[in-house]
Amino acid sequence: MKRIRAFDYIRAFSILGIVLCHYCFNWSAATGTGRWLGTTFNVVFLCISALLLGKSWGEKGCAAYNLEFFKHRIIRLVIAYYPFLILMFIFLGVTGFSFRIYDVVMHFAFLPWLDKLPGFGHLWFVTMIVLCYLAVLLQSRWHGLTTCQEIMAVAVAGILHYCCLDKGLPGQAFSYLAVFLVTFNHSSQILDKVRSLNKVTFFDVTGILLFVVSWKAFDLGLYDHYRFVAEWVGIIDAAMAIALMLKVFDNAPHSRYIDYTSKISFEIYLIHHIVAFGRFSVLHILSNPLLALLFLLTFSYFGGFILNIISEKFRAAITC
């Protein structure tokens, strides 16, 4: 599949948004902005994977995937995720952080969403992306859903999302999964449509305005007691962000920094959790917000760089 340069830019900006969202969560003056960044750019990160997988699937004639596909995707996660977990639990043990064998098992079984460590980062995205890969494996065998059936599936996902949140369960998984699959199914059409609109349109301007209004609504706390609405607003914002960035970066120049940031984006996602929350939060270590932000960005990038080196060596060890 031909490399789409815009995807590298989008992935790089998305991981920056995710790191910033966790910084803002710990800074009382920007908690609302943190929620907006998190609900938007986590979905952008997911949907970029859906677009890439869907485009590749379409170019291969929409053939049904087999278990080899799932195995390949899991190995791509494992080579960075398992070394990170080993280092993370060693770090937590050395620093006196209390955890159980159950926590270790749940994290290594790709189920950290159901086992958040108190006062530490929550790796829910890992569970979500594994669910998405499973769904793609099944969806590749069921392709042919009508538009009406897809709308019904999204509606059912939304209802399950709402009902689960009402019970204190992570119901957003249903909506995220539905959006991921719709994006996967229509990736080629989405990319062709967005990239065919070269000029700035009324919808672009409207999208930017709605983007700003949405951020301000989060910042003012208007969605604080309406989590279901907030998460669906984040999904809509993510769709607008992807459409706008695909247009902006479609003919962007090659950048080795952007390419490498895109390459290690998953490693950055993992490593920044160490200093994003709880007792190890940079804002608990450094009182100056600007210095804390610079430390977080530096630690996340260079930590991702080191983790990527370790993961490449791990890949070589398990594939030799």
C-alpha cells in the first residue's frame, strides 16, 4: 500500500494531544481542556488505524482475514507493550508502589482497562485496540452490511454505551468499536472524498468553529455531568479533526522528525503514563507548570525512543 504522508502527521499530532490531555488532567486550570483532548485524540488515534487497515483490506480485494492477521497485529503490540510492562512493574516495585499478581496478569493479558492501578496511568487503549483487531478479523468475514444495518449497529452500540455508563462500566468501548468498524469499512471512500476537496469549503470553516465551541464547552465544564454526550462529542470532533488534517497535510513535505514520531507513537503513548498521573505526576514533582510540561514532553519522547530500541531488540529475539 502506498504510504500516505498525512497519516504520519495526524498520528504525530494525535499522540501529542494524548500526552497533553494527561498533563491538563493534573493541572486544575485546564481539566476541561484535558477531557476534550482525551475524548478527541484517542478516537483520532483509533480511527487512523481503522483507515489504514481498511484501505489495505480494500486493496487486497476485501478477502477474509484469518488468525494470522490477528497474530501479526498482536505481535506488533507485544514487542513494545511487554517490555514496557516489565520495566513499569520493576519501577513500581522499586518505588514501593503496591500492586498484586492479579494486576500483573491482567495487564499482560491485554486487559488493563478492567484493572486500573490506583494513582497511576490507565492503559485502557491497549484493551480497546485488541478488541478492534478482533472485530476487524470478524468483520472481514461479514463484509456486505447495508448502510441501514450500519446505522442500526451504531445506534445499538450507543444504547449499550449509555446503559453501561449508567452502571459504572466502560460503555464507550461499544461506541468506539462501532465507529472503528464503520471507518474500516468505508476507509477508501472516506479518503477519496476528503482528498478530493482541495479548496477550503463552508464545511471546513464550520468544522473549525464547532471544534472551538466544543473545546470551550469542555473547558467550561458543560459536559461534566453528561459523560455519554461528552464522549460522542469527542467522536464527532475526532471525525472533523481527521478530515481537516487529511486536507491540510495531504501534500505536506517529508519530515524525518514527523515520520519518527509517528513510528514511535505507541511507545510514547505507553511511556508517558509513568509521569502522567498520581504520585509520579510531573506536576507533583515540579511546581512550575511550564517546566513540568517541558519535562513531560521530553521524558515521553526520549522514553519512547529508548523503548523503541528495546522493542526492536525484543522483536529480533522472538522472530529469529
